Amino acid sequence: MRSAASAPGKVILFGEHAVVYGKPAVAVAINRRTTVTLEDSGEMRIDIPSLGISFTGESGTPAGGILDYIMRALELYHDGSPLRVRVDMEVPAGSGLGSSAALTVALIGALDAYHGREAGPDDTASRAHRVELDVQGAASPLDTAVSTYGGLIYLAPDRTVRRLSADLRDSLVISSTHRSGNTAEMVASVRERYERLPEVMSMIMDATEMITRTACRFILENNLEPLGELMNINHGLLDAMGVSTPELSMMVHEARAAGAAGAKITGAGGGGSIVAFCPGTAGSVAEALGRKWNTLRAEFSSEGVLHL
Ligand SMILES: Nc1ncnc2c1ncn2[C@@H]1O[C@H](COP(=O)(O)OP(=O)(O)O)[C@@H](O)[C@H]1O
Ligand SMILES: C[C@@](O)(CCOP(=O)(O)O)CC(=O)O
Ligand SMILES: [Mg+2]
């Protein structure tokens, strides 16, 4: 028996970290996908060639890292029979592009096909979110929702997902530091600052919410012009939360100097990537950032999880 599924990575345009505290967020799926293939096997085996991982789960072999998401999903949604799991990742791990969510959603899609289960997107997103929660200790449904539904989405405070429509073609540039961030660690560090300075952090999260709601309103009015400035303000608030680094802020300022209308951290921060909004200037921004960092002109992806 063989089954396979793929799911996209994502960039967060507004609201990361605040979304963990019930605030809204806006994120978009990108055409970088993770594909999971399952095959009957005599032994449990997990291969992730791009990470040099070939894990057989020998007793006592530590899992760790991205394997934790796979092991948890198998615990919850597989029957324990030996399986060969192959993961092909176009979404680099720890880059703020939702590698953990893309992998988890694709794995659940492949497991459902393997077990002959029919599951709608809401159910897939919900089960994938449970895996991220269990592994990370805290996680909003944002990343797993984007990888499941695809497209440009607004995650509302009541956790409903609204599909938005905006022409972001050739407008997004993603640049990645050489240092991966770790979502679990960054989410924990924000929580610690929140516990130390609750009134201050609560206002920062409220301000982030106002930015996200304002951005959503402009997108619904098909007015994308103000988005750059709103992204810049959002980046400043992420810096205030403590998740930026000197390198990420340098990248953001270089992107703006090269013509980006706006630029900010995408994802958990502490490493990972920035996203720049560059309508009409994507070439010059990508060229400037590409001199120092891994940079790509991301294409929007309307497709979420796909059964292959
Ligand atoms: N080289 C690697 N080998 C195995 N796991 C890795 C590697 N690099 C990062 N990881 C793990 O991959 C996961 C990435 O998920 P996350 O931290 O949510 O980042 P993102 O979702 O932004 O890609 C983390 O558990 C991290 O520890
Ligand atoms: C920081 C956060 O808002 C987004 C994390 O994004 P990523 O795992 O770094 O791609 C956490 C969450 O929403 O669960
Ligand atoms: Mg993640």
C-alpha cells in the first residue's frame, strides 16, 4: 500500500506571536511544498533526505527536532504498523516558513489516504494543530490552517478562517538568515516576557491586533498600498516582543532601502526569515538581499493540502 500528500509552506504577513494570544493574523501559502510518501514496510523508517535524516526508531534512538512532529502524528493518527515515511521538503526547516506545519498537514493527508479515511480541510487542520500544540507546548492554528487551505487567509480571533483575495503576484520576497529559529523556544520566550511585563505586553498584542485588522480591512477594500507601512510597524512590535535579531533587522532595513514598501520578520523569529512586500520592486529587492542571504521571490499558492 502506498499513499502520498503534499502541503505548502507559508509566510505570515501580520500577527505572528499575537495570534498565540487569540489575536487575528494574516498569512499566505507559498509555492514551496513538503511532500510525504507512505509505503508498507517491514520496519518503521523515516527518511528526510534534505536533512540527512534516516531514522529507524531503534529503541533508545533519540528523535528530536522535526521528527517529533512525525512521531506525534503517527502516535495519534496511525495504527502502529511498520511504515516507511519519506519526506521531501521544499520548505527549509526552522526558516519561519512553516516547515513543521507543512510536514504535519502533508503527513496527516497521507495517513488518511493510507487508512482510507475521508476528512475535510477543517478536520485536517484541527488534527494538525493538535500535533503542533503537543510538540511545541503552545501553537496557534494559523500555520496548519494555511498549509491546509492554501491561499491568503485571515484567522479571526474566534479561530474561523476567512479566505481573502489580493493580487500578491510577484510582490513577495523572502530572505532567510543562515540561522534557523525554533518556534517552541521563541513562543516560550515571548510568554516569559508577557509574564514579566503583562500590562506592557498586553498593549503590544492589542496594537498588533489593530494592525492586522486594519490590514485585513484594506485587503477587503482591494487597497494594498498601506500594507507596507503596516508591515513595518508590525516588525517594530515583533522587535518589542524580543523575537528579532540584529541580522533580521538588518535584512528588513536593507529590503526597505532597496525599494520594499514594507518588510518584517515572518514566523517565530530568533533566526529564520523576513518577508518583504515589493509591488513593482521585487527584482531590485531580491537582488539586493540575494547578495548576502538565501533569497527567493515567493509565488503565492492557492493550493493547500493535496492528495497525490
Ligand atoms: N537540521 C534539522 N534536523 C532536524 N530537525 C530540524 C533541523 N532544523 C530544524 N529542525 C527542527 O524542525 C522544526 C522546525 O519547526 P519550527 O521551529 O516550527 O520552524 P518553522 O515552522 O518556522 O520551519 C523544529 O522542531 C526544529 O527543531
Ligand atoms: C510564532 C507563531 O505565531 C508562528 C510560528 O511560525 P513558524 O513555525 O516559525 O513558521 C506561532 C504560532 O502561531 O503557533
Ligand atoms: Mg513552525
